Amino acid sequence: MNELFSPSQILGYLALSTAIIAMLQTNDIKLKVWMTIGYILLASHYVMLQSLVTACTLTIGAVRNVVSIRYNSFWVALIFAAFYLVVGILVMSKPIDLLAVIGAVINTIAIVTLKGIKMRLVLIFSCFFGISNAVVIGSIGGAVLECILLLLGLITVYRMIKSERLASLLS
């Protein structure tokens, strides 16, 4: 386990801050922009922890998030999923490294093909892969980040459902 205030962990904490901001967004584009910033910070964190598969998946994810703002289709998701699998297999040193790849593929399906509440529910599911990966690697910030994202994702979904119900009552 790494020191609590090492440079790598500080980057993890910064990524955590941006991820919190991201997950509280009810606007899909704002969510994707904040996720992109967080992914770049977290990729740097994982490079410092020498987890290249995770760093690669996050870097690809940052690009995917930007692309998904403009393009939403199954084919775009499929291209990114294939890219994740190829890079993950080429860079992995042990099978457990594929946890990050599986989580990234699930995220890709959510970010590129879904919107609103459905997208957030799939992102919440992918948090379990992120938590597992962070624990295996020893990323304190990464593990805390994923747990908080899971909780905030649930809260945001609740807020969105509540808002939709209120809107339907008023119309």
C-alpha cells in the first residue's frame, strides 16, 4: 500500500474531487466533460502506481468521453470496446489486470449508447469493477473514488427520478 500523501495518491485525491463533481451532474454533457478531466488525472495516478492497463483504459476513456459528446452509436461503442480489449491484452501482465478493461467496456456501453438514468445505472454497475481493480493495485484514492461514485450515482439517479416525477405531475 502506498503512503497517504505520496504524489501518486494526491493525484488520486484530485481525480476523486473531479469525479464527485462529475457524478453530481444531471446534464449528460457536463457529466462527460468532468469525467474526462477526472480520467486524465486518474490515468496519471495509475501511471505512477505502475498500473499501465488501468492508465491506458482511462486515457482511452478520456478520448471516448469527448467523442461520445458528438457521436452516440452502437458502432462507436463497439470500436472503443475492441480498442480496450486489444490494448488491455497487449499491456496486461496478469489476468487480474483485465478488471479495468471489463469496467471500461461497460462504461463505454453506458457513455456512448445510453442517456440519462439508464446511463447512470450502468455506470454505477461498472463501479464494482473499478473498486476491485483499485483494491488489487493499492490505489487508496481510486478505491475511495469508486465507492463515492457508486453512492453519488445512486443519489443522482434518485434526484433525476424525483425530478421526472415532479415534471410529469406538473404537466
